[in-house]
Amino acid sequence: MIMYTFMEEYDFDDKIVIPFNTHEGSGDSGTYSTIQEKLPKAKVNTNGLALDGKTARSDDGKQQTIDWLKELGY
């Protein structure tokens, strides 16, 4: 919920928002579409990256993150 409060407090109009998260089994839990709803004037990439905690701490997680960023053009 703290992130939703942050989104309400700051101006994200015309900003690019690229969400990502770690989890322990819930994936993105619909968070990316919720962010899009909360920031209707922002450009929200709903193709975020959700890694479970174990993967996020591994070399595989690092590579997945690098690959994901490359797909986004970074």
C-alpha cells in the first residue's frame, strides 16, 4: 500500500513506469495493471518482471533481469 500512496502523492503524468518485483509465489498479483489504473496519464509497461526471491538472488535471476531490460531497450 505504501507504493500506492507514493503514486497518489507525486505527479507521474507523461512518465514511463516500468514495474518489477520479487515474490514468494504470487507473481505480480495483478499489481502492474493496478499501477496502470492508478497512473492513467503515465506510460505504464505492464510487461513487468516478477521473480521469486530465490531466483532473484541467483545468477539465473540476474540473467533474466538483464534479458528483460534488453527487451525493453535498456
